[in-house]
Amino acid sequence: MQITLSPARRATPLTLIRTGDALMLNGELFDFTPLPEGATLPPEATGSDWFAGPVERVGGTLRLTLVLPHGANAPQETLFPVPLTLTGNGPVTLPPYEVDTTDAD
């Protein structure tokens, strides 16, 4: 599975878990197992505003773009994320929502 991340300022961080061709986004399951080779699912068909582009199956691989939410103090790795290639199942490590800017006294 290949995921492109599209940074956007949002109040809610994202948690992402992969199981096969299914993704759980903040507790909501999206199962793309039925999507056939060469098919494209427009983002609005997902019923979720977490998808910033179509979901496609190309060469047997799911390709999609997700919104990567961030706070006011997001680090560079969040503002300019690298695409993710997921090969295993389980929780997906995303760039940090924001960095803590409080003084450590």
C-alpha cells in the first residue's frame, strides 16, 4: 500500500491502522479489498474527509492520499512528509502532529 500524505491544519490528530487492504482512521474502518485492479474510487465515495485524493489499485497495490493533520507547531517532517509504503499490518507511524514548545524547567 502506498500512501501520500497531504498536510492540513486540523484540530484532530490522525491515528492509522492497516490490516491488509483495510485502513482504520481514528476508529473508522475503510475496507478496499473489493476494489479491483485498475479501478479508481473518487475521494467523495469514501464518505470521509480524511481522503485527499482517489483510491486506486495499480499493479495490485493500493495507492491513496490521506490528509495529515497538524497543529500550530508542526515540524518540517509533518509539513513536508515523505510518502509511505506499507508492507505490514498494524499501527502506522505518522509524522508528529506538533512539537512541544514549552520550556522544560
